[in-house]
Amino acid sequence: LLAMHPQRAEIASSDGVEGTIRVWNSSDGEIKLIIPEATFGGTLEAMAFHPTLPLLAAIGVDWRSPGGPAGAVVLWDVERIK
């Protein structure tokens, strides 16, 4: 999965399965931030940056949930978390 910030030099990437997100500085290729288990244990299904704020939305699904899949949407402030 990939998400590009529309106004900042940032790209978020993930393989989706492990749920870890890496935020890259697209100007120099350096990893700016690593968010392990971004959706708290579920598989990462989608992610998107807010168009003007340093926020990244991560959408995940926990397929092991009793009674059927449970979803989660988590907002990450990519400027404040380390």
C-alpha cells in the first residue's frame, strides 16, 4: 500500500499484512517515522493523508474477531509521534 501527501514531501508505505507503516521523506528517501501495528493488530487495508494537516488515516480489519471481521480507523499525527 502507498499513500502520498498532496502538499508535503511524504510517502507512507506498508505491506498491509503486518500492519507497520513507514513514512518516508520523498525528497531524500529517508524514513521519517515507523508506526508498528498501526491499526492495533489488524491487517492494514488502506491509508490516506489529510490534504492540509500532518495526519495519516489507517484503516484496518481484524479477521480473527469473534462474530466476524471488525474494522478500525486510526488517525496518526505524523509530526508528533516518534
